[in-house]
Amino acid sequence: MSDDDFEKRMKEHFDQLAAIVMNLGERVDQLGERVDQLGERVDQLGTQVEKLTEKVVKLTDAVLGLAGIVGRHDQQIAEHDRRIAENDRQIAELVEQGKATDERINALIAIVEKTFRRPDAE
């Protein structure tokens, strides 16, 4: 192999290597841009996650507040039910007392009628 052939082959190899290095450089630049884009996207996702977390915290607080309100309402309903049951018991007692009073009044009326009845009404 002559010096010219060797030099020519070396130049071809050098040109190929230079093309590979340039291609690699372009690929590295592309990868760098892609990494930057991914970094921006990660930042955006992080911001969205923070906002979502804030909303979840607010929603959790709201649900806990509603649960407390429901608990208080359940207690109030139970208290109203207890009062209604007590009122029903008192009404039943009054009805029984009314019946007993009616019986006594009817007995008194019968006695009064017997006592003050005119003889010609018999």
C-alpha cells in the first residue's frame, strides 16, 4: 500500500469518524433538549400535584366537617326521637287518666241521677 493510498484511507476513516462525532453531537444536543423538555414537564406535573394535593386537603377538611355536622344531626334526631317517645308515653298516660276520669264522672252522674230522680220518672 502506497503512502497516497494509506493517506486516502486515513482521510476516509477520519471523515467517517468526523461524521460519527458530528452525528453524536447532534444526538447529544437532541437528548439535551429532550431532557430539558422532560424537566419542564416534570416541573409542570409537580405544580399540578401540589394544586391537586391542596384540593384534596380542602376536600378532606370539608368531608370531615360534614361528617361532624352529620354526627351532630344524628344526635339531635336521636334526642328528638327520645322526646317524641316521652311525649307519646305522657299522652298515653293522659289518655288513661282521661278514661279513669270519664268513668268516675259517669259514676258520679249515675249517683246524682239516682239521688235526684223524680219519683214519676221511674
